[in-house]
Amino acid sequence: MNQQYQNILAPVDGSKATDPVLEKAIEVAKLNNTHLDILNVLEVNQFSDTYGGAVSGDVIYKLSEDVQSRLAELKQKALDAGVPSVDIHVRFGNPKPVIAREFPADHNTQLIVIGSTGLTAVERLMIGSVTNYVSRSAVCDVLIVKPAALAKLDK
């Protein structure tokens, strides 16, 4: 069966998995001649825990500005590679339900291209893998990208 995807989502987190995920999402978007959404989910709670209490609006604004700037670079990379239509998005909240259900429902996503991991083994144990959650709970197809470096580590 030849699946034709109309809207593809590439959630990125700035980890070393971002580049391989974006490359695969670009490849699939070009093959399908379709729209690509690049999403970064900022979990504000992680900052209040790290910095002991409330995080000022200024800090969140600056962080969101930095993320927007990085996403703009990724968008340009996708456009330069020949993807016909690309949008970038920043959402606040828990990445698991946002990536698996909320964003796809809002944007009619048909395929999520996500990295196998952006976390260390300890972080995966403590908070659980976003990828694991998305692969089980997504409202659409999920393509898990295993970067070559990570594939070697997993063996």
C-alpha cells in the first residue's frame, strides 16, 4: 500500500536527535510533496523546579524567543531542501499529550516523525520517554528515527 501523508509533524527539542529527525521529516515531506510542521514544546514546570520557584515572564519570553529563532533556522533548512510548505510552532505544556494528541488534532497531522530519544538513560527512567508515550498514544502514524550514533549505543 502506498501511503500519502498530507501533514507531517517533526517535534524537536534541541537535543542531538533534532538534526536526524528533521532530515527524515524533510525526506518524507518531499516524497509526499506535503506540509511540514516543526514543533518545540516548552515544559515551563521544568524551569521552576530547576530554579527553585517561580520563573519570571522575562525568562520565559527570552527562552521562547531563542526557541523561535532556532526553529526559524530549521524551517529555512527544510524550505531550502525543497519542502513545499513549512510552519514552526512553540507550545507550552507537557510534551507527551501535546505531541501525541493535542497538536495533531489541531493541525490534522497524519504522521509524526520523532527521535528515538533525546534523554539520557537516567532521565528516561525518571520521567519516561516522550517517544515511548507518543508511539503508544498518538492519534496518527508515528515514524521513529534512530540516529546512527544512537543505534550503535543501543546495541
